[in-house]
Amino acid sequence: MNRLHELFLIALDVFDLATSRGFYFLPFLFAIAYLILSDDEKHKRTITFLLAPTALGMLILLSPFVGSYAEGRDYIQICRFYWTLPFDLIVAYCIADSLWKAKRPAAKAALIAVLALGVMSSTRQYNTIYPKVDIGWPWEVAANPYKVPASVEKTCDVILAQQNGETCRAAFPQDLAMYVRQYDATIMMPYGSYAEWWNSESPCFGPLNADQINLDEVEQVALEDGLDYFVLDQSKIVSGSLENYTEIESVPDEETSYGVYKRIPEDYDD
């Protein structure tokens, strides 16, 4: 039972992250109440064909099965399972239905005001929980519209500045790799999924993601794989040296610093 409880808590952590600690789940709860308490025959069909499957999917996502799958993985990626559930569609349907049935202009104005307040409050809540994401009320242009970690944006920009729009082949630490092609598809990679069992098929994965990085081993697999660049967590480098690659920039990220290394052209002359 203790193990099941641990897995349930992991699934609950994923839920908290996906819904901003349940804040974004509240409109869905109001929508459920609206549909269940209504006598409209159309709503009964909505409950049968849309709400019931969504509720079942919600129960599955909060189960120990999902907790077991999420254990040891990046919760941000697991949150994407919640995208498959039509929460927004159900809430939007209920809002549209309420506005349609509100006959008096004052009632419609009150509903619109509540909706606007809810939108402003929800974006502010998101900005409070994740202050590094530049959205919220008052609204402003997003500094990072791709919604990827700042370390990914910075390391990719270093590489892209060298490439001038041309494609290249690069390898990143696993915690960055899953976001790279989301940011720019011109960077080709030997691996990118967050699933370690899949990544381990690449010869580059082990040396680049080792707890103690040996630069000689990294360079060997990088040459074999034809990498133009690779990125390393510099705090994990313990031995070895590079002959065919050179560090072009170090990118600080809170307590971690990522080194960006570029292959030295064969005709390079000191």
C-alpha cells in the first residue's frame, strides 16, 4: 500500500504541474456541475459522449500506473498527456451555451465580465507559479514564445549564430535534448527523446550524459557520429582533453554551466 501511495503522489505532482496546482482544473469542475444540473437533453448527450470519457481519462492520469511511468522522468513531458483531454472544449461549450441562453443584456454582460476576470486571473496565476515565463496580466510580448528552458534557447543560439541558417548535427545533455528541435529544426540530433531506453541506442548518449564525463570518450563518439557540435554540463567533466573540438562559449544557467563545443575544421591553421 505504501508503494501505491507513493505512485499516486507522483501522479498528483504531475497533475499539479499540468493544472497549476489545480487552478486550471476549477473551470472544468464548474462545467461538470453546469452539465449535470441542467435539464437540457443536449447536455445529456454531451455528458455521455464527451464528459464521461474525459472523466475516465482523468482517473487514468491520476492512477498509480501513470505515477509509475512518470517516476524518474521529467514531469514537464508527462504533463503533455493532459493535452489529450478536451477540458478546454467542454468549458468553451458551457460558456457558449450560457451566453446563448442568457436573454437579458445585463446577464450576458455579467457572464462576459466573469469570463474576462477568469482569464486575467488564470494568466496571473500562471505567471505567479512560473515567473520565468513572461505572460500574465498585464499582458506583454513573450520573451520566450517557444516555452523552452532558457538554457536550451541560449545554447542553441550560440550554435545557430555559427551556422548562418545552415543545418548542423549536434548532441545535447538529455535534460536539454528533448526541447532542441522544438526550438529550431535545423539542428539535427543523434537522440532527443526523454526515454532513456531509446536514447541509449545512440553511442553518443552514454559519454555525454555520464555523471563523470571523460572528454576523450566524448570526442571519440562525436567524431564517429559526425557531430559538428556538442554541449556538455561542465560540472561533470573530470578527465580527458579535446583535439578536434574547441569550446566556443560557456552558457551559465543558475547552478549549472553548459559548454558549447565546435568541431575544428580540418584545414584549421593555428
